[in-house]
Amino acid sequence: MSATAAKGPVAGPETGMATDKVLLSVEDLKLDLRDENGWVRVLDGVSFDIRPKETLGVVGESGCGKSMTALSIMQLLPPRSARTEGRINFAGRDLLSLSRRQMSRIRGRNISMIFQEPMSALDPVFTVGAQIRETVQCHFDVSKREADERAIDALDSVGIAAPRQVAQLYPMSLSGGMRQRVMIAMALVCEPDLIIADEPTTALDVTIQSQIMDLLLNLSQKRGTAILFITHNLALVSQNCDRMITMYGGQIIEGGPVSEVLARPLHPYTTGLLHSIPDAGRARGTLNAIPGRVPSLRAMPPGCRFEPRCPHATAHCTQAVALERIAERQIRCHRWQELAGSAAPMTAGAL
Amino acid sequence: MTMAGVDVPALSVQDMTVSFGRTRTIVRAVDGVSFSVAPGEIFGIIGESGSGKSTLGRAAVGMITPSAGAVRHGDVDPFALSRAQMNAHRRKYQIIAQDPNAAFNPRMTILESVIEPMAIARTGTRAERRARALEMLDTVALSPEMAMRYPHELSGGQKQRANIARALVLDPEVLVCDEVVAALDVSIQADMLNLFWRLKRDFNLTYLFISHDLNVVSHISDRVAVMYFGKIMEIGPADDVMNRPLHPYSEALRSAEPEIAAYEQRARERIILQGEIPSALNPPAGCRFHTRCPRAVDLCASNEPDQRELIPGRFVACHFAEEMLARFLPVGGGQEAECVSQE
């Protein structure tokens, strides 16, 4: 997309803020969802900040609440069966206090989202060009022709070789990698301040994954877009993020700069995740699996949520534990100081 | 571990081609593939989607009939067997698939599902079959209480364990494991890989271990084959192929796999392949990989490289294999250290 394309009147908050300011600040976010058995707490006191241009990684296994965090920020959960508490400040406004109409001006314009499965996010009965054009026309008062041009520019910017032709294709005739490029084009076309990428490369082959990550990071760096990058893949976080948070059972259990967290994890769960990655150098049969499985949301342990699976748990761990902040890091563990003292610091080389 | 040699391979595939479709729209999912797996060996197949690895696995156990070439199970040709013989033979060569959800009847308990293959094979009495099923479920760490549950009451990892137990009840010799850990979270996946290793040891199994995940395959396998677009690009000991790849595609795959590296190292030189796997209906001439290969020259587009044994045990199909190899040979000493340092 060319930078010279004239922008129409902008709806919603304006862009362009000082780089040291916080762009998005999530404070004590709680989410309850309802199913046939009643309400259940899915997110319990999630807080984090993301600054302009920054890439924040959110890691955790299935069911830890990382996608729910994204959907809460975007307010894409059905209001009848989802209840959100806390504050989500974005560029000076609390998203949770906005009307649906106000929120829909922000969505796609200031914050956009890339989903794991592009096929379920793209509409099969419209051409990809029409879908990107719709996004543009939603947010800018431009002619159809102008919107089409922006769509084609966007497709061009994500490395699609014949954007004019591809714009006329339906999603089904594109490969998985091409579809994900289209998703990125759609996410970028309105030049948002923040992109939430939820497992954007999980469905893709590894050679395509590296193309897509490269593209996403290059474009966002060039434009100063912040990225909230949700993944289960610690290695992707290691290579692409500035800071990270680890989630478990709907809570943040550890956070900090990627270089520090991965070199010296403080939480036994983060350590466990790192140690369970298979590697050619590790003797077979000796991977450190984390025993047991994530507890059900309706039967969360009263104390530390990781306590039933934690190799270092003591009687004390059955008591509630708060998230502590130490300089740039956050940690939710009763025993982190003891454990940090005893464990040999883990270096990248040891992996 | 026995390497191929004196023993009859547990599984061997010679110039195997599997094609689908007819005349004009024929697709060769597997195109002239050869390898052999020694008894007790874990042979890994790495490939991206569309590389033909699953088709290869199915043909290797006899589920699909190859259009050309030979498959041998020990010294048996599975495709020459009568239907009755094949039914008996099939017990020795089992396949475990990625999605355990598709493998279970939702209306049967886990125990019933694990008993079923024995009932079909008519082994033992009813009581013996039940005892055997419970024994195998115990081997994969599923309690009798779990055995009474229905598939939907189990987690993904537990279902995959039950799936393994079901493959084991008939005393197989060779297991084809097709993306068996792909659907699992990493902590569960680690547990499952440990289990596969233990079972192999305890039951003296041979695995054909198919996955797109380099870390998984290189961790579990003795030897690996790298597949691209229906062909094998490279075969060799897992560690060598990972750390000293002789084919540009293996090298690119390795480079694309994200690693947990020190923060400062993350900007390391990475090979990012351009483009995607070509259309199966219109395969490129010459080397199949030349359309994406960073080293490709005109020769690669016209002449298909033969697979050759460059150094003992390492088979490569690339015109530049010698050059790739030269980078790893100790010329003035200290070269070895250089090629290892990029880990």
C-alpha cells in the first residue's frame, strides 16, 4: 500500500503518538463465559502493556486463555454469554466502555486481527479484493475505485506477485500461505496501530511460516505497528518478540523481556515448557514432560494453579499467589526466589 | 541398533511410485522412492504438506497399492498375498494416524475399541482379549477406570495413548507413525515421545516415523529421509542431516525451523525460501526443488539429479551435493567447529 494514498476522514481515535507511551494497557482483565453449566471464569486478572512498535509474545498451551485475551480486547465475544471486567485502555480510551458502534470503528482501523485459520476468517463467496475493499470502505470515505486500488496495493505489499489478478480470486483458489498473506494485507490495509496475531503461522509449513513471520515483522517495523503475537511456539517468540508473557489457567504466571525470560525462566511452568521441546541433542526417552494436564476451568486449584503439576510444589503452594513485579519482570510463584537460587542458570547453549 | 546390512530389512521400499487420478490429471504423490528400515530402527520421514509423506506411509503398510516399484515386509511382498493372508499379515504392520478423534467410534468405550482388533483377528478368548487390552492400556499409562470411558471424555493426549494401545494389542513388528504428536501441546508431546521410545525398546518395534516437525523427527529417529514433492532429497543419520545437511532443501528446512536462541543471535543469517510447493498437476522439470532452490542453475531445470551415496550412509539427490559436502570437510582443521557453531 502506498504511503501517498490520501486518507479520508478518519473515524475513531487518531494515530501517531510518542513511542515511549503505552499503546494498549490491559488492567486486571477478568472474563467469564457461560455454557450450559453456568458461568465460568476464563481469564483471571490479566494485566499487561504494549508500546508502539513493540512485539509482545503471549505463550501458553491450549486452554490457557491466550486467544480469549485477544478476543476480549477485540470484543468479539458474544455479549450474552461473555462478561468482561477490568480496563482495556487503548490510545487513551477504555475499550470496555465503548458502544458497539464506537468499537466497530476501532476494529479493523486501529486494531486489527490475524487469525490462525485464514479459511474461516475469509468469506468464501467474495473475492479477496472485494473483502479488502470492504475493510477500507468501512473506515474511510473513499470511492470504490480508490478502495480497490488500496486493496491491490495492500496485496502487493505482502509479496503477492500478481495482485491485480489475485484480487479477483476467491479464497478457495489460494494456498494456505497465500490466504495468510491476504489476511495480513487485510489487517494492514487501514494502517492500524496494533495487530493481534493469533497463531498466524500454526497451520502453515515451516518454510512458509518463515516467509510469513518475516513479512509480518518487516511491515510492522516499517510502519511502527505494535504486535500482540499469540503462539504456543516458544522458539517463534524467541526469534520475533521483544517481551513475552506466559499464561496458564487464565492467569499470567510470568512476564518480561524475551532475552531474560528464556535465558532464566523463573516459573517452573516456563522452565517445563522449554525443557519439553524435543531436540536432536537430547537423549531419547528423557524429554522433561510436564506431568498431568491443565486443570478444568471449573476445578482450578485454590492456590497456585500450576501446583498439582509442579515438581517443586510444597504445602505452601496451595495458597493463593499474586503476580509480583521485579524490575521489568513479572512472576507468580511462591518459591521463585528459592528456585532461582538453586537452579543453574539456563543458557541458550544448553538447549 | 542394527543398521541396514546383514539383516533382512524390516521394511523396504524400492523405486516406489504412487499415483492418483487418470491419464491427463495424474498426480504422482510418491515418485520413485527407495529406502530400507532395519529391524529395531526408527526411520524418520520429514516433509512439508504435499510432499507425499503420508501417502508413502500408507503404501508402506499396504493400505494403498503402489503403481510401480516394490514394497517388502521382511521378505514378504504384501501385495502378493491373498486376502486371507493379508488379513493375518496386517497385524504385524500397523499404522497410527494423527487424529485420534477420527480413530475411535464415539459410541464404544475405549476398552471396547482396544478389544475390537483382537476380536476381528480372533485371537484368544473373550476374557483373554479383555485382559490383553487392559494390559496394553496400562502400558500406555491409562487406568482401567479410563478404559471404561468414552472417547469424548478423554483429552487429546489420552486418546492418542489409547490409539497406540490399540495398535499394540496384536503384537506388531513395524509401526508407521503418521504425525502422531502433531495435534498435541508441547508438554504432552514430550510425554508421548518418551512413551514411543519406551515402547520401541520394550517391544522391540521398528518405526517409520512421519512428521513435518524437524525437532520431533530428529529427536526420535536414528536415520531420516527428507521428502519434497514426492521424492527423497536426502537420507542419512538424523544428527548428520540436521547439522550437516547435504541438500539445499534440508538446509533450508533446518534454517526455517525457529530455534530458541540467545536474543542477540536471532538476527542470524536465515534462508527464507521463496514461493511455495509447485502444483502437483504440473511438476517442474529437472530437480523438483529448483523453482525454490537458492542454488539452482540452468542445469537443475533440465536435468534431474540422481540420488547417490556421497559418503557411506548418506544419499543425496542434488547437483551441488559435493559442494555442500565440501563445506563440512576438514580442510585446514577447525572446519568441523565452524559447521557445528551455527547450532
